Amino acid sequence: MFSIEVGIKVGIKVSIRVSIRVGIKVSIKVSIKVSIRVSIRVGIKVSIEVGIRVGIEKCYRP
């Protein structure tokens, strides 16, 4: 089992402030938030079955 989850969140906030007093002031604030989450889950299941058969044969030869 090998699963990779990738989540990307992009948030953009734009705030515009216009103030008029003697002159005109325009302030634009742009904040970009990018959060990337990468979660890698590796599940390794290893089952090892070892069957050992030992046959001992004794051969008596005259």
C-alpha cells in the first residue's frame, strides 16, 4: 500500500483603501497565502513464511 495525498490551498486577499483628504491616496494590499500539505503514507506489510524441511538421509554403504 502506497498512498500520497497532496493538498494545495491558495487564498488571495485583496484590500483596497481609498482615502481622499488633500490628495488621493490609494493603498492596495494583496496577500497571497499558499499552503501545501503533502502527506505520504507508506504501509509495508511483509509476511515471510519460511518452511524448512530438513531431511537427513543416512546411507550406509559397506
